[in-house]
Amino acid sequence: NEVADKYGYRRVKNLRDLQLMACAGILEKVIPERDDHGYYLTAEKRFRYARPETIKFGRDFNSKFRDEFAKTLKVTELVRTAAYQKLLTKRGKTRADGSVSWRRSCHLTGSCLDISKLDISKKPFTSEEINWIRDELVYWEDEGMIEATEEIYNNHFHIMVFPSYLGPDVIVPADEEIIKES
């Protein structure tokens, strides 16, 4: 949340807000590539949006994983609205209820993706594959490109991708500036 605030990321309140951010180009529609490097996407269709850096990281990370293990990753979550986040909290699927600043979900900004540790057939990845994912995520964290958390309770890796993943010289205007310009 500190990173989201630092970059002036707007939180998606509802579907109208999501569409506004998509029309302004802040969020992009996520369509998994149809070739052999595409990942398996299970996020609800109406929430298949993310920031450009998040989309690029997901594709790049999946491509590396596929080259290493001949399997694809499964992306289970991308952007969420505040209303959907409340529903997930009520159902006990998340503890990010927004009651205090550090309990706000970065999914509301479109900067996060969740990668499941289960493949399409629901069989667990091998310990070698899980360790590879961990090592890769630590590498990108050390490079200052992401913030990753392994969530044991939800059985996935939660990854926030920073704009710096697009390149060191990328300047990201605050979302409100982009919306006003568009």
C-alpha cells in the first residue's frame, strides 16, 4: 500500500471506476496469449484487467517457468473492486478488509496478480518447481521490481509489480492526472 500511495494509484471502487481506468489506459484488458507461452487465467472475466507492468511481468514470469518446466502457471486474481473485496472478506477468502491502511488490498489498484501453486489439473507442483518460483520472486524483489508474498492459507503467491519493471526510466504520472488528461 505504501508503494501504491507513492505512485498515486487509484483504488477501484466499483465496475464503473474500473471502466474509467481502463478507458484512460491505466488498466489494460488481460487476454492470455494463445501460443505456448500463455498462462492459464481463472480470474473472473469482468476483473481481467491489470496495469501494463503487471501484465508484462505475468507473461515474462510464465514464459521463464514454461521454459524451465514445460508447464504454465495459473493466474487466479488480477484487479478487484472495493465491493468485490468486501464480499471476499465476508466469505473469509481474504483478511484485507481495508479497516486500516495496511489491510487494504493492492488488487484494488490493478498492480497485483496471484499465481496459484496448483496447475490446471489441480495437482500440486513439485517442490523443485515451488522452490524455483520462490527463488525467482526473491530475485525480482531484490532488484526492486516486485513485492511478493507466499500465502499459505490461500495456496498462492501474491505479487505486486512496480512500474520499474517496465524500465529504469519509466515515469508514472498519478492516476488522477491520467484520468483528467483522458
